[in-house]
Amino acid sequence: MTSRARTTRLTAGLLAVGTAVALAGCATADPTSSGGDAAEGDAIIVGSFAFPESEILGEIYAQALEAEGFDVSTKFNIGPRQQTIPALQDGSINLIPEYNGNLLAYYDTAYEERTTEDVDAALPDAVGADDLQVLDSAEAEDKDAYVVTKKTAEDNDLTAIGDLKALEPFSLASNPQFGELGYGIPGLRDVYGVGVDAGQVTFVPYEDFGGPDTVQALVDGTVQVADIYTTSPAIKAEDLVVLEDRENMISAQNVIPLLSKDIYTDKLAEVLNAISAKLTTDDLIDLRERVEGDEKASAATAAEEWLTAAGLLDK
């Protein structure tokens, strides 16, 4: 394991304690410096959202780049896009694993693209306004999903999102931004006619992006519906039911590198595109199970072993 990876394991927990502190102190190198090959000097600062899968992906990017001679550091557990995009803009970070559909939604809440190809095609212009760019997206996809317990599904004959009309009134748990996203509360109302009348859907925000607090709220009955990502190990472990999105309200959510234009080199693109070419949805599920399940592997260890197995890292 690289020295940088070992350092990340020790510091990741401290970074998670205070996002504002982390962002204030992370610009220790000049990520905007230009001239020459990034592998020969420019610092790559890899960030992540504040949930395990994003940190794992950040580790995969960081370790692969470091193995190719790039100067790499990490600033993980930053928070939602309302914090990561400004961090990219001010140079606190200059690379982060993203999800194409949600990234496009950040820039265009009224976007209509739904397939991977259409979303990817719309992204360069969208992110280019902030001097950012994307590279190749992966087959790996982690989508938001409306999830209920098996008992709730069976008792109320729920198989699809539109069936939630029969469950009204109910409480729904998700991250705070869900209340405004097109596939969140507004989409539930406009696309599926659920929650049209006031008081029929009570939104309960959780900060852990479908993590243990959100899952626990669903399992113990605090809420009846939750937004949980499709690669969550909890779906299988807790025997939860993912409701079908028959109207394709939720767009493609493929993993995609987002970076500052000023760190781009052909070599950097080659390394990150090689990762995207290998990474699958099943890989995401397995990686999350290793880190969040009984094994409790570190994100750094899981990333290193995936890279090695994929032939992208020499031991």
C-alpha cells in the first residue's frame, strides 16, 4: 500500500468531522499551476462526497494516478455538490468522482436527458461554465431509488413508485437536497401524482446519503419510504424492496471523473479512462460490501485490491 494511502486512512475520519475546517485548510499546493506534464509536478487533489462509495472511488483515482507518477493528495468527506463544486472552483480540490445524471441536474434542474449517452453528451457544456470537464463515464452506475420494507410493499401492494399513492400519507427520508430535485419530491408529485395534496408526504432530511441512519429510519418505521442508492448493501441485508421507476424519472447515474480543466493532460485522461473502462456496477456493490459490511475494510485497502485485480496497479 502506498504511503499516501496509509496517510489517507489516518486522516479521513478527522476530515469528516468538520467540512468547513477541511476545506479551509486543504489548499496546501497550487492546483492551478500550468505548464508541463501533471505527472512531473502539478498537484492532483482528489476529493469525495461524504459517503463511503465516493471515498472508495476517490481512493481508486488517487492510487492509480500516484502509481503513474502524479503528485497526489486527498480531501475526502467534503459534503454535497453545494460544497464540492465550490471546492473545485477555488482549488481546494481539482478532481472528484461524480455521477453523470446528478451532476447534470446540479447545472440544469430542468434537464430532460435520461440515457447515459444523452447525459454524457450534455455534460461538457454544462460543467465547462465553471472551467471544469468530464472524462469517460463508467458502466458502473449507482442510482437513487425509492425503497420500502418488504412488509410495507406486501401490505400495500407496492411494486412501483406510482403505487405510493396508495400509501398516503407517509414520511420519506432522504438527503436534504431531495426536497428540490427533479426526481425527488417535485418529481414524485409531477411525474407520478404522489403527494399532490398538502400533508400527504412528509419529507424527513438525513445527511448520510442513504446510509445507516436513513436505512435505520426505514427499518424501524420512523419513515415509510426512503431514498437509498441501488448499490447499498443494506437493500439485500435488510430485505428491502426497490420500487420500479416506470416513467424513467431518475436518469442515468454513471460514475464519471470531474476535474478542473487546468490539470488535464493526456496521461491523466488515460489513467482515469482506463478505470472507467473496467468499473462495473457489481464492482461498486462488492466494494461497498467490503467497506460497509462485516469485513470493515478501509476504502484505501478495497481500492488498492480492486485496482490490482483489474490489472491497473502492480503490487
